[in-house]
Amino acid sequence: MTDLDKIGNRQEVTVGDALGQNNNYKLLMSYGIFKGTRLTVVRNDRWQGMILVEFEGRRIAIRRKDASCIKVEPANGK
Amino acid sequence: MGNKILLLGNPNVGKSSLFNLLTGTRQKTGNYDGVTVEKKEGRFETHRIIDLPGLSSVWSEGLDERVSIQRVLNFDEASDRIIFVADGTNLQHTLVLFSQLADLQLPMVMAINFKDELLSKGISIDIQQLQNKIACPVVLLNGRTGEGLDQLKHIIRNNEFATPNAFIRTKYEAVQGDVFVNEYAGNIQKYYDSDIALADPIALEDIETRDRQLKNFLTEIVSKDNNEPANLLTDRLDKVLLHPIYGSIIFLAILFLLFQALFNLSAYPMDLIDALFGNLSAWANDALGGGWLSSLLSDGVIAGIGGIVIFIPQIAILFILMGALESTGYMARIAYLSDRWLKGFGLSGSSVIPLMSGIACAIPAVMAAKRIRDEKERFVAMLVVPFMTCNARLPVYTILIAMIFPEDHFFYIFNFKGLALLAMYLIGTFTALFAAWVMTKLNKSAATNLWIMELPRYRWPHWKNVFLDTLNKTKIFVFSAGKIILILSIILWALASFSPQSEAFIEKQIASQPELADASSVRLEYSYAGYLGKFIEPAIAPLGYDWKIGIALLSSFAAREVFVGTIAIIYSLGEEAEEQTIIEKLRSEWNTETNQPRYNLATCISLLLFYAFAMQCISTLAIVRREMGGWKWPMIQFVGMTALAYISALVAYQLLS
């Protein structure tokens, strides 16, 4: 498990446990992001306060604050 | 008697494009999620086609999404049918909603869109197998070209909709007393009626279970070429366009070019229309040989309608440019870029689409604000959106800017008028943001401000859709404004042409002012309109306005654009110079007290600020009342905006005069 600050651009991650089942997690689910979903972090944009992820050809921008409800695991143990 | 056919699906899957293809009624179809904020209706032969807002799942929370869910829960089995529009490039995600509707046992057909992109991304879907598995017709569609549309029309005509096989419906079966019931629809209804917390475990489990099930379900149906080309164009463009510095510079440059183009491209057609109406007015006057009918037609109807028709080129160009930006997918990037800045004003990137829509018209902008999930932000956005510079302000600004700014260009192609217009749009935007900041500070309630958004792939604009959309919106603008303007033009002409005084009294007044070259100004002064203008003159004189401007000001409280038509009528009532353009007429207007042009810098700036801030649109007030459920907030909005308009116009005039 790692937090968003440690994830770089173009890194593959897997969505891990939600920290409780809160509002934000449900919103992420409505965009197809579940526990176990593999994402590519296209931009971890600290300046804009955004994280841009890509999976299955879709690009989803999430405010970093809102994405903090999910813990992510770097894929392939990287 | 035909069926009522509901178009349902996730946001941004091409429902509105399909709606256009089926009905021929063109409407807003942008390349960012959530263009359809209210249900839209059209006709295909005998059937009613209802385009509903995009929906992520039946457990969605957005106000617009609830419109769709409530419509599904009120499904009429006798006449309602569903066309489920699916994104072929992301079938697993899009079918979560389909499986939920299937478990509600509703008759459907599935239209899988983006056939062209399936080919380019190396995705193949076994339609026959999918059809067999779900027991419901499936059509592969290209919403851009209409490929597959005939097959869909055949299904609609022959009512070949079918209730699909259930997915996890049995999970919701229960025994109530002696009766065996399914509680799925009831659970969804209860979810909304009792306003259960967002994280309701039933909803979460329902979505997760379906997602897992669909993964296995689609294994044999969808196959993907592993050599799928990476989305290099989107990747490369996003690297630049989402960059905090380059992205912001490019955004500002696009805005700058947009407003330059508005003036540069529209100048010739506008001059042509202005001259055409001037000649038409003179011709009508000559042909009818004077008299009241001739005056009604040339000074009332033609001058009033001409006052709005002249702005068609500018409005159409604005719609084309905004439509092109939408359909490329760039609007969603603007939301991404602006979220950081908007946070400082209590808003988020979600407010960008309502605010940008406000540049066209505040009415769809207020409706677009329904998509904002955070209640506090939604409330603030609805109240501040009317500060954005809508199309109705454009004619007023164009005339006033032309009065005070030179025709000169800089760097050969850029003009000062375009720069001034951009400044007016920025004034509107910053006032909206400042008002949002004030309201957020006053309203201490907690805000969640969740922000998540899909950034669609960049696509080349679908020009046919953009042009048809522009044509439709321009028609709506001209005809809806035209009706008000035509009626008000006739009323104004009557008020300005008839007097409570006797003809002998007016003749005496004219005779007492032999220095006047044009007696019509005396007639106007003693007309009903003149008395009305003079009644409010003491209140508006400190702003630099005379009673003639007062008449235009009063008439434009119904709709801003009426100002131009009113000015055109008031200054057309002269007996000479019929073929003069509106701007020439205004330039020749003289203030005898200051011995300066009436429309000098101070008055024009004062008027520009008044129109930038005043709430002069009955339709917007009505839509805010509908969304807020009462008159309290629209009235506060009206009084607050108008007070701000008055004070800023007063300060500007007093400082500049």
C-alpha cells in the first residue's frame, strides 16, 4: 500500500481497499473504479491537485483529495 | 398510436446524437459528459423519442440523473420502450446500468455505439452471442454517420423490443406474507424517497456484484487485439493542454482568438444587414407614402426586427466556435485546468460547464448547474451564472463598444473592439466568481465539493452536428427574442408616436423652438414614451442617461436585447436620414446641457456596466425560481444584481464625466 504522493506519472497501480465505504468511493465506482481495478496514473498533478488515471481506454480526472479514499498498490510490486 | 421510446445510457455515449439521427431535431450534443440536463422530446414517425440525462447507475445521486431514474420507476409497460445506448469501447462499464434495467424487466433494445472506434481500437464484439445471452435485440451503431440506424428503425417500427434475461434479480426476491415479490424496484424507490446516505451498502454491493458478473459474462463476447494502438494523440495533447502553465496560456489564447474572430468574421455580414434594413426602412416609407402605417412599418417593425437580425452573424459564430470546442473534448480539459482556481471562489471544475454555457444563455446554464453534486456549490452556481456574458448582452455591447473604440487594428489583424469585448466577458466572469466567493463566505454550511470527471478522447469536431446545432440555436434565439421584440416594437412605436397632448399643443412647442432642425424630437418628447422616460429621468440622470435611454432601459428589463431594438425605434422616428445606421444615429445624438455627444465615453461605459450586471431577463428569473422552488432567491438575485448595476454605472459615470 502506498499513498498518492508516492505515485509517479505513467505508473501502473491497482486499486486496493477503500478506507471505509464513503461517498467518494461510491462516486469512483460509478465511473467504473472498483477495488482491484488496474489503473495507469497518467498525471499525478500536485500543482493542479488532480490525478489523471487511464483504464480501458478511458481517462478519468479525480481531485487528489477525493481520491485519497482509496489506497493503491503499485502493479508488479514496483 | 406509437410508443414512447426512452433513450437511456451512461453520460457521453452518444444518446443525443442518436436522438438527432432519429428525430431530425438537432440539439446540444457536446463531447463531455452530461450535455442533456433535462429530458428532451422529438418524434420518429408515430413514436415519441425521449432523450434522458446520462445515468451512471440506478443508484446515482445527481439531480439530473434522478430525472432519468424517476422516469424509469414510473415506466408504463403498455407504451414505454427503451433504447439502451452503450459505449462499445467500454462495454463492461456501460453494461452495469443495462443489467440493472434488465433486472427491472423492462422491454429494451441495445444500441452499441462508436462502431468506428471499435475497429480502430481493435475491439470486436460477438453481437449474435451477446443477443442470445441477453435475449434482447442488439444493434451496432455509428452515431456520427448513422450506420446501423436502419436496423434500429426497423426494430422501432415493428416493436421488436424484448425484455432481457435477468442478471441478479433473484437476489432481491423475498416472501411478503403469502406473496412472492421482487424488491429491486422498491429498494431503488425507497433509496430516493428516504434519502439514504450516499454510501448505502445495498447500492455499493449491487454495483460491485454486477461489475464482477459482467467481467465473466463478457469474456467470450468481447475480444481485444492486444496490439491496440496507444492513444498517442490524446496523450500528447493532454501533456500540453493540461500543463499548469502552457495549458493556461493556451486557454487564454483560445479565448482571445475567439473574441477576435467574433468581431473580425462578423463585421462584413453585419454591415450588410444593417445597410439592408436601413434601405428597406426607407423603401417602405417611400412605398407607403408616409402616414401612420408607413411609420409603423418602417420605424417600428423593420427598425425593431433589424435591430436583432443584425446580430445573427455574431451569435452564429459564437455558437459555432463554442460547439467546435465542445465536440473536440476540450471543454472537459477547461474544467480540469480551472478546478484549482475555482476552489478559491468556493466552486470546483464542475461549475465550469454551467459558467461557460452562460456565455451562450443563462437558461441552459442554470439547468446545467443541476449536474453539480455538491448542494452548496449548485446553489451558488445557479445564482451567479447570470453574471456571465450571455448572447443577449452581445448586441448591446457591440453597439456601445463601436461608439467608443476606434476601428484601428494592432499587429495588422487584431482589433481594439475585440479586446474591449473580451474585457466585458472577463468583467462578467470575475463578477460571477466574486459573487460566488461572497456567497460561499456567507453560507457556512459544509461543502463536500467532490470532483471527478471523464476526459473524453480528443475527436475532430463533427462539423455537420456543429452547424446544425448552431442553426437550431440561432433560430431559437432569433425567434424567441424576435417575438418579444416584435410585440414590444409595436407597443414602443405606439407609445412614441402618440401623445396625450393635442396636436395644437405640439405644434406650438415646435414653433417655439425654431432653432430645431428636426421637429420629430419634440414630438417624441411629448409622446407617451417621452413622458414615461421623463418620469424615470431623475433616477437615471446621475448615471448619464436621458429620458430616451430611460425608455430603452425600461423596455429591456424583459430581455436585454430589446435595448437595441428600442434604440433603433426611438432614433428612427426622425423624418430624415432613414438610411442611417443605428451607430450613425447614436453618434449624431447631442447632449445640449453638456454640449457633448450624448453617447460619450462616460455614458457608454456607464451603460456597459449597467448591462453587465443588471438582471434583465424574465426567462432566467423564471428558470431560477423553478430550480430553487420559490421566488425568494430569484428576487434577491434580481434586486442584488440590479443594485450592483446601478451603483457601478453611477460610479463609472461620475468618475469619467
